[in-house]
Amino acid sequence: MKKFVRNLVPLLFCFSAGASAQLRVEVVFPTSVHASPITGRVFVILGQNGQLFGEDINNLRPDGVAVVDNAAAGFPVLSLKDVAAGDYAVKAIICPYTEFHRADGHTIWAHMDQWEGQNPESSPGNLFSETKTVHVDPTRPSTVRITVTQVLAPVAVPADTALLKHVKIQSALLTRFWGQPIYIGATVLLPKDYDQHPDQRYPTIYQQNHFSIGAPFGYNGNVAQGFAADWNTDGFPRAIAVTFQHPTVYYDDSYAANSANNGPYGDALTKELIPYLEGHYRMISETRARTVTGGSTGGWEALALQVYYPDVFGGTWVFCPDSIDFSRYLILDIYNDDNAFVRPGVKPGAGVVMASDERPMLRNPEGQTTRTLREQSQMEDAVGSKSRSGGQLAGWDSVYGPVGDDGYPKPLWDHATGKIDKEVVQYMKEHGYDLARYIEGHWTDLGPKLTGKLHFYVGDMDNWFANLAVYRMETLLTKLDAHATFTYGPRQGHMWYPMSQSELVRSMADAMSHLPGH
């Protein structure tokens, strides 16, 4: 799962007090900052606590005015009228969108990732203002004008070294789908003395994660300590390690899957990027010599790639995956629950919903709720309409769900009421995104290819409730006699690893050395 829009808004929900403040914020940009009209999203951020308000803009010309007022979506308060009186540091951001004429016939506007991972605070081309202090008085309506004066520079990709290589290629499959050039990439970590053995070929370990141009397994080149030291030790397994980069317009990661909203990312990675890598680096181009691992979002991907492409990968090490059985979608059972916001049996329209009825999205390892599904939905609506928040719900809806009539992802639930859309649920199930049900339904073909190759690790107090779906996967794979392994961490939260990165690589390399054909 993704830490939502890093540093843009806090994760804690708070409440404002006082009467309604009639505040109107006008945001403008001069021609010298951006010479052409902008369609996109404007944000206004109030105070150190980061009260965020967002509004779509359409064809806003230089020196035109974008208005953020009481109608704008907000978080943690719903509207500017709910902001408490006081002095606030205020800044504005404008996030330009790109027009896409997709191959499915839909035309949409969305933020083209600039190799930053869908982060408004660091996306090249986004416009920023200086911070100014304003006083909000609920008894005196006021207008604040903010001029954006800065444009974020392009992302600087680190230079290649003897062992680290950065790859970025245009995907023909995705470019055809989006009607715009779309790029995917990888960071490649070569084994020690790679150049000294020009005739040797190596197995490959693929590591999935959120978007990053950093090195696999956190390799930092410091051979005096940690993973880098082990990687450069004479007795360490010799392999090539790779991390993928595949951000989308909806999220910092495509989930390495083909989807109606994102396009054929799974095929792009396995049929374009991996062949490119194998053509440029001395990788063993066989199933037995490719393994995949990842945690959280990367955990779901590590399982999905192995399951969807069993002839490509020869084993997967899955850590704290996003929901791999949708009867435990976080804490929800999307097949039987009617509402995402409140526990079963509570009718949202029947009166006041008590705090104890709210469904959690996040907890700490001691069980304390740190964010609810209602709060997450409100937060994402403030950052972007039509699933363009770059947030976790937008990511899931864009991957698992169908395309709506307007060309944007059709949400699993209504963000205002929490009502779960059963047509979306059925679509998700029928199209194989519930990995447990996909495995069960295809086991006749998958069984010989997956048996003994699935390894799961999760803390039993996972912050995102990932352990609940893993328990169900264990029950299924035990029934199927899949010889899968499951390791649980007592009282451990999200991203729990029972081994070091070096130990993980040794384990994966050892497994490849024992597969037939080695």
C-alpha cells in the first residue's frame, strides 16, 4: 500500500470548531510561469496541519482565476466553511493534466506521471506558490489571492555505475492503448565482477515495490556494511537483481497487471521489458532462472506475476500483500458486505453512526485504528476527482475495476455513502483480480507450474489487515496440496520481514539452483 500523497496531508483525522468562515481563495499563474492554458487540479493547503482543499480546473488561461471556495472538496474538514478561525500559512499547487485519446474510444484528462510516482509535491511541471499568512475570521468573509511562481524541475536520474544500470523504454503496447508515449523502466543491479566474466550468464531476481528509481534491495554501493557488503562478497550468490518502474496516471504503480483502465501493463513488463533486459544483460532466459518478490503492493504483484505468467517466473516470495482474497479486502468482505464505511448490520441512513461502527482502513500493531475507510475516501476526493487522487483507493479501482461511462475508473464504493457497487464486485471477480479465486478456478492448469513455488510472509497484526486474506489463501492452497509455505510474525505489523535482504536473496538463489534444468 502507498503512503498517501507523502507529506501533503496528515494521516490523522481532526475536527474544526466555530462558525462558518466565508473564505474564497483565488489562484492565478502568469504567462512567465506557464504560457498555455491548464486543465487539471488546483490545491490550497492551510496551516501546518495541512488542511487540503481541491478543485478541478478546465482550460484555465494565464492570469485567469481558479476559485477554491466552500464548494471545493476538503480534508480533514469537508469544506472551507468549516475551517476554524485563526491565522494560517497558505500555499497553492496547480497540477496540470494531459488529454488522452485512448484506444478504447474514451477521452480523459489525467496527470501524466513524470517519473516521480504520482506525487503532486515533486511532480515535474507542477506549479507552486510561495507560502503566505492569512487570517480567517468566520464573521468576516474574505478573499485571498495567491500567485503560483515556481515550476518543479525534471527528476534527476542517478548516473549509471559499474554495477547499477537505469533503463527506460517506450512501451509499444501501452503507447497504443493511451495514444501518448508511455514509458516503463528498471533499475538493474549486476553481480560483482560482471564485466570480468563476459561468457557467464546469470539468474535474475525481480523485486516489485512502489515506484522508485532506487536500487534493488536498497543497494547503496557501500561495500563496508549491509546488503552491499554481502553482494560484493566472494561467497555470495551471483545473480542479477531488477526493480521495475511502471507508474500510471492513477497511481504510482500499475500492479503489474493488465486492466481496462490502465492498459496492458502485465504484458508490457513480461513481453517488452523483460525481453529488452535479457537482450542487453547476460540473463538466463528461462523460467527456472527468474524469481520475483515484493512487499505490500509489491507483494500482490509478486503473486500476480507468478500466477498470471507461470511460464515466465519460477517462484515467488510474497510479503504482506495487498488483498489476495477479496472476501477479505482489507477488513471488508466485498461479496457479502453492503457498505464499506460501517460494520455489517448498521444502516448508514437510519440515524447517527457511532464511532464504534466505523470500518477501519489502517491500524497500528496493537489494534488501534489510525484511519477509517470513510476518512480515506474523503481524503482522496479532496486530492482528485474521478479516481485521479493518486491514492490507494484510486490505485485499486483503476486496476481491479471496470471503466465507467465517463471513461474513468468505476469505484468499488460510493465515496459519499460507502455503498458497495455489486456490479463492480462481480467484474473484479470475473476478471481474475481476486487471486485466490483465480488460482482455484485455474488450478488444473496452474497446479503443475505453481506447486512448491509459493512462499508467503505476513505479520499477524498487519496495519492494512493483509494477514486476513493470507490466512484464507493458506486454507485454499493447503486444500489444493500446493506445497506453499506460510510464515507469520506474532504481533508484527506491515512490511515485516523475518529475514534480512541478504538472506532473502540467498534463499531465492538457492531455490533457483535446485529447480530442474539448473
